[in-house]
Amino acid sequence: MSPSLDSTIDLELTEGFAVRDVGNKDSTDVEAGRISLRALSKQEPLLVDWSGPDDPENPQNWPGKKSFGHVIIVAVLSMIVNIAATAVAPGVSGLVKDFHIQSETVATLTVTIYLLGFALGPLFISAFSEMYGRLVVYHASNLVFIAFVIGCALSRNTAEYFVFRFISGFAGAAPVTIGGGTIADVIPLEKRGLASALFGLGPLLGPVIGPVVGGFLSAGPGWRWTFWLVAILSGIASIGTFIFMRETHPNILLERRAARLRRETGDLAIKSKFDKGLKGSQVLFASLVRPTQLLIFSPVVLIMSIFVALVFGLLYLLFAAFSPLFEDIYGFSTGVSGLSYLGIGIGELVGLVVFGALSDKILQKRMAADKTSEHKPEYRLIMMIWFSPIIGGGLFLFGWTAQYHIHWIVPIIGTFLVGYGSFFVILPSQLYLVDLFGSEAAASALGANTLLRSLSGAFLPVAGPSLFSTLGYGWGNTLLGFLALGFAAAPIFFYKRGEWLRSKTTIKF
């Protein structure tokens, strides 16, 4: 067989590998699953690919139980690290007393500095996942997270606590950062609605469950036990990760396949089709630069990330406002005040049910209406267009009923609406970015998104006390509500003009 210079030949090996001989003038023989190459020094690399669309080693072809098992594990990990974000919030008064904290800003940062770690962690975690695979990053991050959460429980002063809290947030960002990539690895694009809804439970319900549990722990054993509980939960989840999870990153799996072929054949020209010949330092640098590059050069990523950052910051601002509002004005005890967070949580849970039931159906109907078999990422924005304006209405209701001390159930109904609308901003935006950039660049796009939203969650609540003391709950939340309504126009624009905008925006990594 003598292929021409421009030909590409797919060769099936007995091991079931597919190897593409690119630009080879010499002959290639396949005997008993081994490759014999002539004039090796003159040849282009042989690229290892999946053996076909039904290759059982491709994670997208795994059985449904195995695929969704991975999604559930990642969702649990994501929920635990997000529980850690706010579990200590109802017990801040005890922490402030133990550490003799005088500044209201420092008191707020005892909760939100965790999110600063959440903001910076993805920049490095995504690089490590590209270099070493997703599985080892999950394992290492889980161990570091547990160690420093225990450090928070044992901290003796503010400085120790801040260091441990920041590092635990840094490590805890792993499932949030690479979880979207894991979903893209194991779930075909047209079936990602339910999987993404499950994964979205973590960032949305975790910060709500945390204060509910933390309120009763702080009122009983004390604030330190909120960290012991998180460490125990994370330890159990880590054991499950060690037992059940497997590597899913296609780059790593094909590189292992190529390495095995190189050992068996002695042919150093065999490479994974994803191998770009980059060194570890280059991958790390690229992963640090990519999120910033996307924020600067991709209007879609920038505006979506700002919208998500605003909504995420609003949620954490409300979390910081709940304890003083419901304890000081409505007379809730420390334990019971944690229940005030349930309005947001139930709203998000209802959003999850609605999203899981409608997402993939809407996608299929839009494809049928447009008479196309092509899935457009913009289809993911439909429910964001429908429901994101509800956030503004919820903030108006919460703010003015809290301002006039109307029965506590009414402002909590307002937070229910905020939670419901927030779900349809945060989760569809993640799905949109994953669909937009695919498995390879999804981690960078989500990293950019997570960077902005975590910075907003860390620092916007610091402005909460001044905002509400100056404008009151009514006008303060009205201002925030109008900001949310203004950004609700973004998904409408991207739905109508996103395809054109993508064609004009080319980013090369």
C-alpha cells in the first residue's frame, strides 16, 4: 500500500485502536496488531484516535449507569464544597467573639474569603486536569480540602483561620471547575440537560443547605462543628470517588493508548490525536491565560460571566443579610435563622425540576421548528430568557416587605423567586459555555465564569451592610433588582445574534 502525500489512512489494529498515518510516503504494515514502519525518521506522526463511534473505551459510550454515576459523584462533591461556603454564616457571631474581631468587614470576610480561593483555584486546577487528567485532580483536591477544613475547625486566631479558609476554597474549586468537563466527557451533547441539572445542584443548593445545618450546629456544639461536619461529609464522598470514579478526559485516555502502542511497537512516532507537543509549563501558562483571554476577546463569555457574577454576588449578599434581618428584626434564634435560607433553596429546587423536565424537550422542539439536525448552543438560553426577569421581582418583594417588617413569610417568598430565577441564569449559562466551546476548552470557559462569579460572591456582600444602612432594605434591593433586570436582556441578544457573533469572534488557543 503506497498512499499519496495528502492521503489519510485509518488502520484498525487487533487491539481495537485506530491509528491515522498522516502524510506518509512509505508503506505501513499491520501484523498481529503491531506496527512495522519503514524510514521512520522521514515519517509524520501516527495519530491514535478512537476505534470508531462505538468504541467502548470512549467515555461517551459508557453504559448509562456508569456515566450518570460519575455525574452524581461530581454533583455530590460540588454540593459539599458549596455547603462549606456558607455553613459557618449563622455562627459568625460566635466566631467573631472567639477571635475578638471588631471590624464588620472582617466579620463578613470570615465567610466570603472562601470564595476568593474559589476564584483563583480554577486557574490552576484546569491546567492540572489537562496535564494529569481529571481523576487525579479530584483525588488530590479532596485530600487538600479535607485537611484545611479541619484546619479551620482547629484554628486559634483570625490569621490562621483566613489562611486555612482560603486554601480550602482553593482546593474545593476542583469539582466546580472540572465538573462541566466531566459531563462533556461522559454525556452526549443532546442528553446533557438532566446531567447538568444534577451537577447544578451543588453551586445552587449547597450554599442554602449549609446555613440550615450550620444554624443548628452553631446554636448547639458551636461554629467549629460546621467544619467538622463538612470534613466528615467530604471524607465519605472521597472514599466513593476512590472506589467508583475512573478517568474520563479523552486527551489522557488516548495518550495512554498511544503510550501503550509505543511500548508494544517501539515506534516513537505514535501520538494521540490530541497531543499538541506542549510541555507542562506551557499547559499551565495556557490555562492561566485562557480564561483571561476569553474574558477579553469573547463578548459572549464576558457578558454571560458578568451576569452570572451579579446573580451569584446577589445570592451571597442576601446570605450575609439574612442573619441580622431575621434575628434582629423578626426575632429568630440562631438555630432557626438558618431556616430563612430555605426560600432560596426551595426556589432553586423547583427550578431544577422544571429545568430537568423541559430542557432537552425544548432543545428538540427548537431543532424541529428550525428544521435542522444541528444543535445550536443558543437553544440553551431559552429558559434563561423566560425566567431570569423573576430575580428582579423577587428582590423587589423581599426588600420592601423586609423594610416594612411585613410577616416573615412574605420576604421569604421573595427569596424563593430570587432562587428560582437564579437557577435559570447560573445553570443554563454553564451549559451554554460547555456547548459553545466543547470538551477541550470548556474548563477554560467555565474557569472564566467561575473566576468572576466567585470574586463577586467574595466581595459584593462586603458592601451589603453599607448599602442597606444607607438605602434601607427597600431601595437597596430595588437598586439590585434593576441591575438584574438590565442584564436579563443579555440572553435575548445572544439568542438572536449569538451565532453571528460567534462567527465574528475567533479565538485560537
